[in-house]
Amino acid sequence: MEKEIPSDMYREHILELYKSPSNFGILENPSHEATEYNSVCGDEITVQLAVKNGMIKDVKFQGSGCVISIVSTSLLTNKIKDMNISSVKKLNKNDVLKLLNIKLNPARIKCALLSLEAVKKALR
């Protein structure tokens, strides 16, 4: 049975990820790249992928946004590294929300899904 993490500890973890997100930066020679923009709040995320033999070998992102969009991008980029493209293309809203593991109101769900939209756009 999974142990439940106290919500204040998890909030602290989210704020740390926001301050120092995983995979933030620029890839030298990305094979795939896409930018997504949330016109409601102004968040903008660019995802760069290095794909080789159908696998995501490296991933970086850059951009600016709220805590939710930056943290969800950080968590998603960690998840997709070393995944095959067909598995990444099957990821959905619930997968991203499960990574975040916090309750979001409908307006914030768009922020959380910005990175998934950018990844899928890059792989098209």
C-alpha cells in the first residue's frame, strides 16, 4: 500500500521543482521541437527532443509560466526520457495529472497540460 505524503511536504517539493526544474535548458541538436502557448494566462513552453531509433534519448524545455506549467513540464520530461515514441504518444491528461498529484481547478488544468501538448506537437 502506498504511503500518503503530507500535502505540505508535497507543496514544498513542487515549489522546489519550480525553482529548479529538471531538464530546463536547451538541447544542442534537437530532432524535434515545438512551442505551446496558453493565451489565457500567458504561459509559454518550448520542448526539444532528441529522438533516436524511436526512443526519446534526451529532452529539454524552456519558457516561462506559472508553478503548475513549469512543474508539470519538469515531471513530464523526466517521465518521457528513455521512453519509446509510441508510448509517449499514448500519454494523456490523466497521466500528467497523476504526475502532479494535486487537485487543480479547470482553469489550471490547461496549465498542467501545456507540456503534453508541446511534446505531442513536436512528435507529429
